[in-house]
Amino acid sequence: MADGKNWVQSTKDYVNELKLEMRRVTWPNRKQVQGTTAVVIFAVFAFAAYFAVIDNVLSAGVKGFLRFFTK
């Protein structure tokens, strides 16, 4: 039964340490969250556009390559 008590005490210690650590966290304010969210949204659309262009270029290249060898 020692393992059961040890597990319970370990869990309590973990939760207490977690609470202490969460008090130390510096949370961002609303303006910081809005700014970083805008950057993330912009980056997602920028990468989507980039990959769309690359996909179209490679697709045209492969189609041209296949057309060249199938004639």
C-alpha cells in the first residue's frame, strides 16, 4: 500500500508545484494577444499564397514535361 500513498503524495506535490508555477507566469495583455494573432493570420495567408504559386509553377512544369515526352 506504500505505492498508493506515494502516488497520492506525488500527485499532491505536483498539483501544488503547478499552482506555484502558474502564479509566476506572465500573461500577455489584450493588445499583445491581438498583435500576435494578427501576425499569425497574416503569416498563414502569406504561406498559403506562396505555396499556391509554387504549386502552380510546379504543376505547369510537370504538365509541360509530360506533354514533351508523350508526343
